[in-house]
Amino acid sequence: MRGVTNAPGADDAPPLLDELMPWSVAPLRFGRGWIVAPDVRTLRARWERLTAAEGAEREALFRPSRARTPVTAVAALPGQRTGTVRFARESGPCPAPVRVAHGPFDEQWLLPDHRLIDTARPELWRVAGEPQLFAVEQGYVPGAAGPALLVTAALPEGRSPAGRPGRIRPLFRRPGGLEPNLAPGLLDFLGRRYGHEVDARDWLAWTVAAAVPSPAGCRVPLPGDPELWAAGVALGRELVDVQARGALSGTKPRLPGGRRPYVRAAVPARPGTMTYDSGDEELCLGAGRISPVPVEAWEFRVGGVRVLEQWFAHRTAPAEPGSLEAIGPAGWPKEWTSELLDLITVLALLGAREPERAAFTAEAAGPQVTAGLRAAGVLPPPARARRPASVLDHQEEGPEGQFMLL
């Protein structure tokens, strides 16, 4: 691209997402695998097994870490009605599990109990809920295929498939969709540049369509051409809605032309392998058969890791006998198959649009407006924009039932 380099600090280099969405949070660290599962029944069974145990047995099942043991005193997570007595004395019912993004496109269930999570990032819990969306920046993997940025409406764990650290960037800094998490003045600048109002969701749509990976983090080209911006926003809106499973449009993603993946042969109780036949567009889970599965779905990768294979591995990996992780469904639940069919559709839709995204990358976006951002004082963002907003307008329960002083 004429006049544009990828050198950090160059006036015309695409700016870093870290400058444009200044507030970011590191990935959550669960600390113990048994607190997350693909189904709610499993979590309740694990909770009941743990709370039925006492003394040394409870501690061993708990899997203590430096951050959490059965006697750790900790406050409740914002917005969650869970106990705050030390877990060694816990005897109450299982808390209601919440939906989380346990890796790219893999929505599972989590026990939202702060006593069980090593690093829960309470600041994210305070701003979660409609209409919040989380942009999850994927860790940089040289030469790896896949998008640099993913979007989810569920609270994200935030870890990249290849194990590289990423960042979680809420779209809004306050609950209820208030105060976009953007460099102050950015939306006004873009509105003047493109001749119409630009809102936070327009910004997110463009970013999903155009973000490119770099060793320094995601870079976001900002074109000088208003028509190119409008086209990228239109594509990005569709991509965001598909990634968020129709949360924006209210319509479940579907393949065009009436195509739809079906179960041709039932998935066995314990499928040992997942393979793909490109000739028949058939996904095989042991003796189970699903088709048509477009090749774009099978080949869709994040951080170089094939999403479908990782999704399958999360549900079939062996667990240590006698551990809480070993408690799970006796067979392959029907709801897992339904979720897999939905995932195939999502990945196929996204994969088919990947060639369109190439028109909005730094190499194809034409002249940039980056220098104008700095001249207008939008960049660099002020230090306050990198800190979470103060949203403590309600009581939060601290350790042992004490209310936190706000």
C-alpha cells in the first residue's frame, strides 16, 4: 500500500486497537477445570459431589492453588448471588451457572463463584449484560490463519487457542451500553471525516471487518474513502451478528440457499475421533455423520487452530479418574449435537466472507487518516481512558457476608 508501513510509530501506520479501544482486560484464569462444562447438569453434579465431601477429601477435590483454597476469603462477583463464606464451610445449593465463551466460538457454562475462580476480573462482570459486546483480541501467532479479533455477547475467558495471551475489550465502559470504550473524540472525528454520525457499533463493525494482526497487537486501518468505510461497516455488521449468534438481529444465523447441516447417522455415546470428508462435505464423529458441512466451516481456524477440532476436544478429552472433571454426561447429549450444528453454520458463514474482508485490510484500504487522529489530539488516548469507569452504584457483598464499602 502506497505510503503506509507497518512500523509502529509511523505517522501513516494503521493505529493499534490498544490506542483506539484503550480499556482492556487480561484473560480470566479459572484455575480449575471442573468449574466450567458444556452442560449445566454436569456442573450441578460436580457441586453436589464437592459439597458432600468434608475435610481433606473436599480440599483434594477442590484443587487448591496459590490464589484459591477452600479457606480463601473473597467477595462475591458483581451481579452474582453466590455465597461468601469460606468454601470449607459451604453446604448450600449450586449457584446458577452462567454462559461464557470458553475459547473461540465455544460457549459453555461456568459456576460464577468468586471462591472458585483464580482470577475472575470483576471489572468485566460489572459491565456484562445486554447490550454489551466483548471484542476479544487474539494473541499474535506468526503466519497463523484466522481473524485477529472476535466478538461475543457472552462473558469471554479471553484465551487464544494457541495459548498466546490476548486482551478483552468491552465495547462499553458502563452497564446499559453507556460510554463507548473508545479514545475520547474518536467517534466525532470519524463522523466529520465520513460525513455522517458514527456510533460505537459502527466502529466495532468496521474493526471486525478490517483488523489485522501484528506483533504489537491488532492494527485497524482507517480509510480516507467514505464509501470504503461504509462498505466495511456493512460487512462488519453481518460478521458481528453471526459471531454473536444473531444477538443483534434477533435472527438465528442460517446458510444461504436453504442449505442446512443435518445428522445423517446418530453420534455415538462416546465418539473417539472427528474427521472430515471434503468430497461428501461430511463431518464424522466416530460412526456419527453430519452433512452438508461446507469446507469453510471445517477449515475455519483461530490462531492457527481448527475451531471444530478444538470444540470436539473440549468435550471428549479424558479426565483424571476420581476428579471432579471426570464427572460428566454418561453419553453424548443431544444438545451438544444441536450446538455443533449451529457452530457449523456460524463457521461456514464466516469462512465464506473471509475473501471479502481482504478488501478492508491495511494492504488494500488505500490512504489512511491516522495522521489526522494525532493532529486532532484523539491519539494518544489519555491515561484515564485506560482505566475502568467507576460503576459501583450498588452494594456488593464482601467476604463472610460483609458488604463492601463503596
